[in-house]
Amino acid sequence: MTTSERELREQICEVGRRLYNKGFAAANDGNISIRLNEREILCTPTGVSKGFMKPDDCCVVDYQGKQLRGVKKRTSEILLHLTAYRDNPKVMGVVHCHPPHATAFAIAHEPIPKCILPEVEVFLGEVPIAEYETPGTQKFAETISPYVKDSSIVILANHGTIAFSKDLMTAYFNTEILDAYCRMLILARQLGRINFFTEQQTKELLEFKKRLGIDDPRLKGENCDMCSNNMLRSGYSDFLPNAYAFPEWDQSKLTQSVHNKVECAVPPSSSSNGKAPPDLERLVQAITDQVMAAMKA
């Protein structure tokens, strides 16, 4: 059954209320759009809170951003949406907003680590960070162009996020998933340790993702490092932010490696069974902890 334009306007208003109620779009922040057909795009107006929009507030523009219908003026960031529609014909809905936890990563230019949470691996994959440009400009809109075909959501440096998908609700839900994930990462980092999936565990998740019909660049690459944040970096853009809060190595593997190296210094003859006695084992662990603390500092 074909969805009417009125229903799509109501859907935009519903997503707008969700963004506002979750604190993803303060005051008049954020903008939403839906592809109507090959000539028209339905979008939110400028200067209107997304939590209080009415269906008649929405505007219709063409693929150059020229307003065709609507009492209110179209969003000033429509060019950003147009890039997503132009570069990926499968995109039918776009959500741009400022979810607090994901935007914290945008401000810090901290890459989103992979291989930590199953839902993120399956539904999002790698989340690239686009270089900062002044919002509302064509240069700003072009910053997402390298990523539109191979990702579903992009972090906009010092700005927020933009999600695009086969329908508007999926784009919105991906925004929810990313912000929840960023919040979990921040909380886990406060506890002091992040545990990563193994290569095999990641492959199993990607196979599940493949069965669901969700694409991922890692499914196309051979012998790629599945857990490093480089699939959508080198070759996509010259903007390559470095990880500081969440280094791209597996912390648990690094700890075990340090522990093994320290343990190798203990002669095998230290005990009858070839293992270090309890006192030496405690010493090994103490040295390992000190080395890891120093590296973390």
C-alpha cells in the first residue's frame, strides 16, 4: 500500500517529537526529511521546535533545495540531506540531530570503537567521523559524501550526527542506537576497562548481519582488521581522527600480553610443576598492573 504524503508528514512530526523528548534536538535544533519521489523531498521547516511541529509545517523541496511548497521556510541544512539522497539511491529518510553522547565523540574527534556491543556491530557497523565545515554550506554537505554508500550514520565533527536509511524510522532508530552506545562507552571507560570481541566472535556477528541482509564493508574485504577503525577512513577522506579515550587495540589482549612477558621472566624451575608459586604469581600480577597503569597514564 502506498503511503500518502499526509502520513509521511505525520511520521516526520512523530520522529521530531521523539528527538525532542530524548534531548537529541534542543530548542529548534535538528532536521528531518523523506524522499517523496524522483522530483520532491519532504522536509522540516527552519526555526520550529521538532517537538511541536504540525504536519502542515513541513515543506517540499526539489533536489537542488529550491522550495516548491510549504507556508514556512525549509530547513537551512537541506543541502546535507540532498547529499545523502544524491549519493545513495536507496536512502529514503534522513535524520540530523545532536544526540548528547554521540556529539561528545564529535566534539572530541574520538572515533567510535568497534567489536564491543553486538547490536552496534549488526545494525551500525563502523561509524565514520566527517570533517568539520560551517553548517548550512555546500562544503558542509559534501563532508558526508565519502561515507553515504558504505555506512548508515555519520558523526559530524563538532556538530552532531546524520543518519540515513531505507526509511525514516530506521534512520531514527540508528540514531538512538548510536547515542545509547556512546553513553555505555563513556560509562564503561569510567570503570576503567573496555573488553573487545575476538576476531572469531566478530566474524560470527558479521555472518548474522549478512543473513539479515544488512551490508558491511568488512564483508567485502579480505584479510581486513575487523576491529580497527580504518574501513571508512583511509581512502575515504584525508580527515583521520586518532583514538585517545578508546585506543584501537584490544585492552584485554594487551594486558594478557604484558602478563605473559612478565611471567616469562620467572624460571620454569621455580616450582615442581613448572608454574610460578603463588608468591611469584602475585608479583607477576602486581608488575603487570603497574605496567598497564603506566601505559594508561
